[in-house]
Amino acid sequence: MEFFFNPDGVAVIGATDNPFKGGYHILNNILGGYQGRIYPVNPRYQTLLGLPCYASVEAIPEDFELAIYFIPAQGLPETIEQCARKHVKGIIIESAGFSEVGAQGQQLQQECLDLARRHGIRLWGPNCMGLLDGHRRHVFSFMYTDVWKTLMPPGNVSLIVQSGMLSAGFLLMMLERGGVGVSKICSIGNKCDIDETELLEFLINDPLTEVIGLYVESIPDGRRFLDLARSTAKPIIALKGGRSPAGAQAALSHTASLAGDFTVMERAFRQAGVITVYDLHELMDFVRAFSMTKNVNPGNAAAVLTFSGGAGIVTADFLHDHGLASAELAPATLATLKTVFPVWMDPFNPVDVWPAIEQSGPQKVYTTCSQALLRDPHVDALIIHIFAALVKGEYLAEAARLKDELGKPVAVWLVGLEQPLRTLRKELEDLGLPVFDEISRAVSFIAAAKQRGRAR
């Protein structure tokens, strides 16, 4: 698979200077990061974006490894033949018009696959957005934006997404929201050849990938996929499209995917340690949070540190809904908490610190209480509630270190006015503390982390 991500030479078939066309953006994106040989292909141009342009693949004067195809579907068989004569190893087909459009397109797709296999060429797609490599800065995609050039930090999260525009939208949401870095993003479309199982194996073996997120509509090689999921300590988070009859029918017309029985798949995922999520924002929140959570013990008891008694009660209810216990705090922990609480109040879990803040100030309270709760042998996870104007990230620096040392995941529910909230969220996530906008999502993440810890 390496020649897809780091090819020795790339041809862009369908390159153009029209900024309203995908062929322009493919070429422009490649020029934005790829350092190798680039060959625009279009008979209407002699040069494009400062590069010599070739009338055909055969006109390119030397061999190369990867072609990116963005012209009408009917031209693909001839392109495969020409690529074979240039010893191309792979073609990323970003055009539509194949099996997703019906029997005629399905026949064309199968013809192209058979032809590529005879020549030893691997096909990625069709009907996809291609791929991105955040570390090498390779963007082999027609994404209509340059935002990745300034907002795509390299990181440890990789994605396999069957939907092209969903992968682009997901990426842009992640980049704008921040708090996560990108390793690989793979949009596979109809997956006529390269599929999620082969990419999963590649990412499991990729040292730069530590968390894997997926959007899939079908998994043809389910047994192999589940065997791979069981084999790795890397968290795998999956959003399955086509759960309902109507959704399954839509998947058939979207990427020609036969969506299987969701209940069976969900239970098989659970047995293999795959985390199932149910919407795009949940997938985004979970990959971000898992990218900051390096170690998880299998224990089931959580503590809550809150500025609001009501919010603590709501959190306890959500913990119960997810089968998580409210930790019974050790006497030594209670004694430590008492050092910052007023004499008239005995702390308990959930730990409502507002009276303590009024007496001892937010810095001392959040520092003392977060560390005491994480060090408590009865506590296996911690949920922290913060009103942004009260707290600075530095108050929780030691808590961020302890969570990984002790294998106790931490989730922060953060509320407040927009500007201080944005500032504090960045401070906390730079420390490695995942921040959530909803209490329910924070608790769901803790439950998912515990599920993954038990599976490991």
C-alpha cells in the first residue's frame, strides 16, 4: 500500500487550470505538499500551474507509480492500458459513474477491475475523494479548499471513510475545531479493489497511526476485519451507515454497498473491541478523545468533579445508564478533599466543589481535588466539569499526567462564554485532556474507553 501514500511520481489525468473543476484542485493540492515528480495530463494544455502538461499518459517520458483519474468513467479502460505500459502500480479513481449508477456502471467497473488485475495494478475507489497524509503533507484529493495547508497538524488519527464528501466534511470539521492531528485519511468510495479491511491492516501496522476511525456502509470481508480488530491495541471507532431499511437502500445507490444486518454487526464489533458510534459528531469527538488517551485500565468506577450539584446528579444518571459505577471514595481521599472544603460540608461523589471554591479559590480546589480523585484506588475514571471563566489549563496539568500514568481516562465537560471557552479548551487539549460540549458525550466516551480497556 505504500505506493499510494508515498509514490515515486504522480500523474493527474484530467488536470485543468479551471478553478471550478476538480482536476484543478487535485493538481493544486498535490503541488501544496508532494515533493516528487508530477505529471499533469490533458491534451488541451502545454503547461499547467508551472508544470509541463502531457497529452496522454503514454506521452509522459518516464515511468511513475501512481495515477489519479478524474475524467469520465468510460475512459478508464484505455487509461489502465496506458498506465500498464508506464509500470504504474496504482490508480486512484475519483470520478463517479461506476457501480453506484446501476448495471451499466457495474459492468464497466468490473471490466476495469479485471483489466487492472491482469496488469498487476491496484485500484482505489472509484467515486471517492482519494487520500491525505498529514505527516508527508500529501493531499491526493479534489478537496476545494486550501485550509489543510495551515490547519492540518500531523498527528495520530487515521480515518477510513466510504463517503467522499463526508470524509472532506469530517476533515474540515476536525481542522476547524482543533485538538486532533491527522495521520492518514482514506476515502474509498465504491472500494472495487482496495477496501476497508486492507486499509485497516495497513493502518494497524502504521507507526504514525494510534487511533482509527471509520465510516462504512458494508464490510464484505467481515471475518478478516474482525480478526484484525482483535489483533490490535489501537482503538477503532466505527460509524455504520445503512442501519435501517431506508438507509440500506440509500447505501446501495450511494456506493453500491449491500449493508448487512446492523444488530449482528454491532455485536460482532463489540466482541472484537470496536467502538460503535451513531453520528458524525460522535465519531469526531471519540477519535479526538482517544487520540489523547494512551492507557486505560479495565475498572468500572468513575468519580465526578463538578461546580454544579445539578450537573453532578445528571452525570451520575448517565454513568448508571452506561453501566458504570459511581466510585466510593477512599477515606484518605475524603480527608484530602476536606482540606479545601468548608468545615460545615463533607464531600462525597459527585464532588460539588462550589462551596470549596468560595473558600479556597479555584486553583487550589481543582488542583487538589483532581489529583486526589485520580490517585484514589477506588476511582477508575474521572469526569471534570468546568465553567471556563473559573479555571486555567495549568490547574490540571498534573491530572493530565496522572491519567496516562495510572490508566484512568479523564473527560472534561466545559461550558462558558465563547472566547474564554475556546481559549481554555485549547489549553486543556494541549495537555491531553479531551473536552466535550455535552455531559452525555463525555460519559459515553468514558464508557467506550472502558469497553476498549476490557477488550484489550
